[in-house]
Amino acid sequence: MKWTMFTLFCAACLLGLSVLFLTIPEQNAHEETVPIEDVPLDVAAAEAIYGKSCISCHGDQLQGGVGPALADVGSRLNVSQIKGVIERGRGIMPGFQGSLSAEEIANLSKWLSEKK
């Protein structure tokens, strides 16, 4: 009786874990993609996003701090590379794909790419 209950318990746990993992969607399956060129540059919106999400690490004048200076990031990275860093993160920087919309990321990328 003891082994039967233990076996049933283990089977139920495995079944529960299987259902859990099968119902979690793939991370990239529902990612929204927006071509950068389809998003018009909105400087005020980009500055607002920067102020909300980036300023604490990159400084109020893009001078850097915890994160690197971004005052000339457009001369080091192209707009697609900047977008990739914002989406996925780099080093200690977290990715913002889950907290910013695709349009916000594209707009911020365009704005930063002009910093040369």
C-alpha cells in the first residue's frame, strides 16, 4: 500500500509538471516584431521612455553611471544593434522586450542611434 501511494504520488507530480511545461508558450513564439523603419521617430516619446527606463543607469545627460555612456552610442552601434541590446540586454543590463512595446523599443533605438 505504501509503495502504491508513493508511485501514484510520483506519477501525479510528473503529470502536473508535464502539463505545466506544455502550457508555457515559447518565449519567442508571440514576440511582436515591428520593422524599425516603420516606426516614425518621436523624440518626446523616446525621451520619456529613456527617463522612465534608462536614466537611472545611463544618466540624465547620457553620460553613463552604472551603465555605459550613451552620448555617442550611434557612432559605435547601428540602429539594429541598439535595438537588440534594448530587447535582450547586455552584461548586467536587463532586456526590455517584456516591459516596453516593440514600437517603444524601435523609437528609442532610432533616437539613440542619432547620438553621435
